[in-house]
Amino acid sequence: MTSVDMRTPGALEEAERYTAHNYHPLPVVIAEGDGAWVTDVDGGRYLDFLAGYSALNFGHRHPELIAAAHAQLDRVTLTSRAFVHDQFADFCRGLAALCGKELVLPMNTGAEAVETAIKVARKWGYRVKGVADEQAEIIVAADNFHGRTTTIVSFSTDPDARADFGPYTPGFTVVPYGDLEALADAITPNTVAVLMEPIQGEAGVLVPPAGFFAGVRELCTANNVLFIADEIQSGLGRTGKTFAIEHEGVVPDMYVLGKALGGGIVPVSAVAADREVLGVLKPGEHGSTFGGNPLACAVGVEVVKLLETGEFQRRSAELGERLHTSLAKLIGRGVVAVRGRGLWAGVDIDPALMTGREACERLAERGVLVKDTHGSTIRLAPPLVVTGGELDHAVAQLEAILNP
């Protein structure tokens, strides 16, 4: 490919010509990344305030993570789970300790981890709780986002994710997010799990009402139901704690993890739970060729080490307060509402001014990359290595497009 071919318009046209339209990307073609910044093929620099939907919590090309990947590339990258490699135990032990659980099952993508959690919960229901065959029920929240597999979209309430992909998988009950009474009413003797996001990211960074998840935990315990926390986007430092559910003073029976677990280098996901839960799986009942591969585990080991220091959780908490204080000053000045925790914010733009997509395009022109969702809402999720000055700059660009 020549240098002329690499210019932004040509690269965008090529992507449009040869790629199925499952995304609607902004007109930016990224060539390099470093920390909280990316550079496009024309040399333009941007603050990355999407961070790969939280997959880049540690920034682009974090030196310790890159070093771990480089070292492993020179040794062995894939063995399959037919064998045990020398990075596997270190990763699983470290992640289990970080989660406070006895067992870990590594997979690849977040959706794959959610599918794993669903299978485990159902089998636990049959083998441990004693639910009759084929009768297991899992309760989820409206406006959820847990992935886009056929099973997962079966309990989505987003028409774009769900329409035209039926027939849908049965066995799921949807209740309003944050409605404890509705949840209590939905539990039956066949309920095996409640699967929810501690903060709903795709829905616009929706924070639950105070006490909601404490109530969820009580209901699950009282009814012998597993509480599964989907921390794929919200976990691993994003909200100022290792897991967002910690803000609620709650410990789930199962964590579903992904995105940042791969350090922005390789897809890594996992389910973590105690032996009574994950121990229901037996050889041959679930698997993944690439799940827990040596390269993924080598990176994952370093991710766990970074989180064990507490540095990134502290940065997210401290800088998140700065971010939310700045964003709150824009309410009534082009912003209708702001939600979130730590370095994660959902910002509702006044729809009379512009759509969320238009806001993203105008911010990109000013060197800040964010992502819209649901009309006039945009999401801010910078890497946890962002500086206070970079946060201030990004908010200033938001203010500039809202109040030109």
C-alpha cells in the first residue's frame, strides 16, 4: 500500500467497500497510539476518550504490558487447553485472588464470558439447586448490554441488537433496572441466577439507585439464586474501585470479566466464582481453543499485577471526581444530565442543539474521540493513565462545541 493509499479518505472508502456495516465509525483512521493519545494516518492527534469501550484502561501500549507480550511472543503463543502452559497457573491464581474467588475460567471475548456464565448458572441450577431439567430461568435487566450472540440478544431490549435475529433463546425474564420490587416478583423456584451490570454502560452509563444491589444480594441469598455481576466494561479500575459492584458493598457469586483484562493487546475474558459454582463443569462440557492461551495469560498476569498496586483505582477515583465536577458545570449550558462513577461518564446533550453522533463528530474535529449511544447521549471513558490537564482539555472542547 502506498503512502497515498494511507490517507484518511482513501482508507475510509476502502473500509466502507469491503466491510459489513456492523459499526458506524467516525471518519478517523488511527495509525498509532500512546497512553491516552492516538495519531491518525495524516498525523492528526486525538485524545482517546473511548478507550476501546474500557479495553484500554491502561492506555495504548502500556510499557509493562507490551514488554510481557513481546517476551511471550518469542516463546510460545498457543497450545490449546489440551495442554497446560507455564503462564496459565500464574494468571488464574492471580485473577482468582484479585476477585476473592476460588476458581477462574479464562475465555476470549466478553460475550463468550457471558455465555459461559449462563451455561454455568444453568448447570448449577440443575445439579446443585435441583431445578427440573430444561426449566432454569435467569433474570436480567431492561436496557442491558451483555454482548451480541444469539442467546444474549434474546434477552436484549435494544431493537437494533435484537430485531431480525430470532427465533430467540428462552429462559430469560426481563425486569426494569433498579426496580427491586419487580425483581422480587420475578423470582420463582426455577430462577437460577440474576445477571446484571453494576453500571449499565451501553444504556448511557446508568448508575443504579442507592441500595439496589444490596437488595439484589439479599434476594439472591434468600432464594438460593446466583448473583452474576457483568463487570466487562465497569470493572478493573474504571469506576475508582477494582469492581464497580464494590461501590454497593456487595460481593457477587460470579464475576464476568473482559475488555481491560487483555490490556488492550489481546482479547481476554474470564468468569470467576467459588468451587461450588464453577466446579459444576466437567471436561468436555465447555471449552475454547484460544481461551487462556499463553500470550493472553502472559498479558493477563501483568494486568493483575497493575491492579494489585491500587494505583489505577486511585487515579480513577481522584481524576473521576475532577471530571464529574467539570462536567456538572455544563448542566444547563448544553448538557441536560451527567451520570457515572470514576473515569466513566454518560453525558446527555440537549437534543435541541445536536444529536450524540453530531457531538462526537464535532469533538473529533477538535481532537477528542468519544462515542455516542441512544440519541443525544455521549460516553466519556478515557484511559486511566489520562492526566488532569488532558481531562480539562477534553471538557473544554465539549464546552466549545456546545457554546460556540
